Amino acid sequence: MAVSTETLRRSFVDTNIWLYAFIQSQSTQKHDTARQILGKQEIIISTQVIGEVCVNLLKKMAFTEDNITGLIRSFYSRYPVAEIEQETFLTASELRGRYSFSYWDSLIAASALQTGSDILYTEDMQHGLVIDSSLTIVNPFLE
């Protein structure tokens, strides 16, 4: 995937992209693509994504609490973090009704909208879908 055309855009990055970046798995391509996204975008993250990344790293990579503490501090020091508030939940509810998103995906999309992100990188929602004329869902692993 060519990330260079999107380097100046504000990008919200979903949990799965972070996990591919952190975990060298069977798919070297996904790992490399995820790392490229994180290195060349203005990244936004939410408290939901931080929680999901942490629980997955605890389970899959046997991270210690010290590792998790360091990761949380790193997220907050390096990236703007969107807090999930009442408006986020209400927007998520509206998006679920309009797009039939899952509960958790609707919160991700609502957080991305709330932060003024242009792109939502995820492999969990419909690639190319534009929400509210401003947020484009991009699955960076499609060829």
C-alpha cells in the first residue's frame, strides 16, 4: 500500500493496525504496512484503542504490567488521545443505526469523527466507505 499520498492527513488508527505493528506475525507485509502508517501519519488514538491494544498484548505477547504502563505512557506522550464521552456514545449509536456497525466499531468511527480525522485505518469496516463526507475508512492491507 502506498501511504505517501496520505502523509499529511489526520489518521485514526484502529486496534488491529497497532497490533500488526507491535507483533511480528506470520504476515510480514501487514507488519511492515502497519509500521509505515504509524511512521508517516498524524496519528490519533482513543482510550478504547489503548485498552484493546493493552489487553491483547497482555494475552498474546505476555506483556508485564511494567510493559503496559510504559506503553500507556508512550501513547499519551506521543499522540492525541480521544476520550470516550457522552457525545461519542450518542454519535456511535447514530452510526450503528445508519451503517449497521458493531457496537465497538461504531465507537471507533465516532471517536475518529470527533477528532476530525480524515482517515480511519481498520480492516474491520467497509473499505472506501465515507462517513459524514469527511471520514474515509481505509483497509491498508487490500492490494
